[in-house]
Amino acid sequence: MNPDTRSKLKGVSTATLASALFKRGLFKQMVQDVRPLSLPRDGSMVGPAYTLRYMPAREDLNPMTVFRDPSHPQRRAVEECPPGAVLVMDSRKDPRAASAGGILMTRLTVRGVAGVVTDGGFRDTAEIAALAMPSFHARASAPTNLTLHQAVDLQVPIGCGDAPVFPGDVMVGDADGVIVVPAGIADAIADEAVEMTAYEDFVMERVRAGARTVGLYPPTDESNLAAFADWRARHGR
């Protein structure tokens, strides 16, 4: 993805992005019922989506021995998800079995993957929480994915927590969760979110100093826009 866009998105929140997307008529982009297990250490998690789709497991096709096959989709995803990308797993919002565990997540971390998102669960959560790579899931789950999930597709459109995710869409994650920014508008949304963030920082400073929000947020009083322009000049924003 555009390095400048990545840098901009790392400095904005999912809340701000949700507002920017809502202005464009996109209001189902937030991944539902997913929360951080480990958070980024340098701003928001940002990266293009590399997708993995699970379906309900059929027992005769999903024994433990499938992991011996290097072409198994889950194992391929761990080795093929590009550095800087976010592995996004459609686990059908079913956290009763893990989407992945500590060993695979560690491998992704070592390979430089920007983060992992599943609408299912993780096992080995204490190990995963200690990794430098950010991760988001529904809840802890000890059973292996094979008990309920069968990995079937890579790099196809998926649903993750009711959000549509196409390969290459930009995933952004922070303490509030994960949002999906469509790839085709990511550059424009990043620019808009940076502008929104600057104004929100100005507003927060004013509110902490005792200002009323009426006329300030949103800026229906033109004098606040003039004050904002002065604030930006003084703060280099």
C-alpha cells in the first residue's frame, strides 16, 4: 500500500475513520465483536488485508493429519501473508475453536506481518498477548481449529465480524477494535482522517480548558474555524 497512506492511518483512530466512512455512506465497516488481545506499540495497526476463509468442518476431511500437508490453506496463509499485511480470518463468528495459536502467531510476527484479525478465537492467548504483533479476536478458545473450522480459501472476499473484507482492503486496528477501509478510497480517507484528527485535537484542548461544545463540535460558529487555523499554525498541524 501507499507508504504515505500507511503513515497517516497509523496516526488516526478507528472512531475517526468510522465517521469519515459514514460520510461516504459506508457504515458496516467496523468488525463486530472483536477486541484487541495485543495492541500496536507505535500507533494503530495498519495493513492491507490478506484473507483466509474457514467453513464448518466436515470430520472425515479435517483430521489432525491435514496439517502435514504444506498446501493446507491455514499453513499457507502463515507462510504467504506478506510482511506489512494483516491476516484476516473469517471464522464465521464462532470462537468455540481457535483460529490459530501461539506458534503460528509467532511465525507471523517473525515474518513481519502487521497484524492478525479473526472473528473467532485464539488459543495460547498469554503467548500471543506478549508478541509485538497486534492481534484481535472474539475471545480465548483452547480447542484446535480442526474441531469446528475447515480452512478452504485464501485471498477471496470474506465476511469478518459482519464486515465485508476484500483482499487488499486496508485494515486499521486500535483499542476500539478493527475497521475496514476499502482499498480504492484508502488514500482519500487517510487524508480526510488526518484533517479530522487535527480538528478533534484542537477541540479536545478547548474543551479541557472549559469551552462549550455548541458551535465548536461541529464547528457551526465561524470564529472557531478561525481559531483552529491559528492553532494549526502554532502547532505545525
